[in-house]
Amino acid sequence: MPKSVLFDREETIKKVTNVYWEKGYNGTSMQDLVNVTGLNRSSIYNSYGGKFQLFKEALCHYQRLQNGILQSLQDVSRSPKDAIKLLFDGVWSEMSSESAKGCFLSNCATELSNTEPQIREFLAENQKSVVNTFEKLIIKAQEVGEIDQSKDANILAQYLFSSLQGLRITAMVDTDKKHIKGIADQVLSTL
């Protein structure tokens, strides 16, 4: 008779996401995962397939959270351009806090995208999704006169994504809140 799973998978993923986010993939040991989950190694391997598979699940979990935030910003914003501004303001606020640890996906990109094809593919799909969301917001903003219609919506969307990534990475090194806010404001002024 097979053993039944006696732990909360979602809660486990939340815990390991935080460990991977703080330490990175290479800095996280199996013992770290055992410690944070309370599971033994064999349970981790049997339930998730191992450290790498658990890492991919953590990335997916974080991505769902970020997509939810992006959607909620669109829901509460006064306009399409305002939704973009709210996102950059949120990133600035998050990155300027004392406990800022960067964006898990950006951290992952700098650590693993050049060595792990599965991770590079995951990040490329995430980029397409975010750029697509930005492009739709830009087109809506152009339709209501918030953004000049002569500007290429896809190029602007790519620019916003690149700027967002750069801002998150810069904020990990440059702790001057005025610099980070200034960068965010400058990016938004190009719209």
C-alpha cells in the first residue's frame, strides 16, 4: 500500500520559494530544503523529484504571485498608463525596503539562464507574457490618448520589461532610494 502525502504542498512550495529566493539555486543545499520543509530527503525526492524540480515549482509559484499582482494593479488602476505607473511604483517601494532581496525571477536569470536551458526557456516564456501584458496596456493607453500613437507598442513593451529587470537588479546594489525612484520616474517619462 503506497504512503499517502501528509503535508501541505502549497505551504511547502511557499517555504522553499523563500529559501531559493534568499540563497539562489546554487546557494541552497538539500539540507536547507529539509530544514525549511520539515520533510526528509526521500520525501522531497519522492514528492518533487529533487532539488531542481522543486526549484522549478518555486519559480512557477512566484510567477503566479507576480501575475496576480500585475492583474490586481490593472483592476485598481484609473487607466492603462496608471497600471504601468503603479507597477513601477510598487517595484520601487519593494526594492527600497530594508528587506529587499530582488525579484526571484531576475535573480534566477542572472544566476542560471546561461547554464540551464530549461530555466532559460521558462524565463523567455515569462518575458513574452509580461511584454504581451505591457503591450496590451500600451495599446489601450494609445487608444485613449495617454501615450503617443506613433510610438511602437511592442518596442515600448520590450523597453518597459528590460527597464523593470534592470531596476530590480540595480536596486540590489544601489541602496539610495532617490536613485531608484529617479530611474523609475525616468523610465515612465518615456511613455
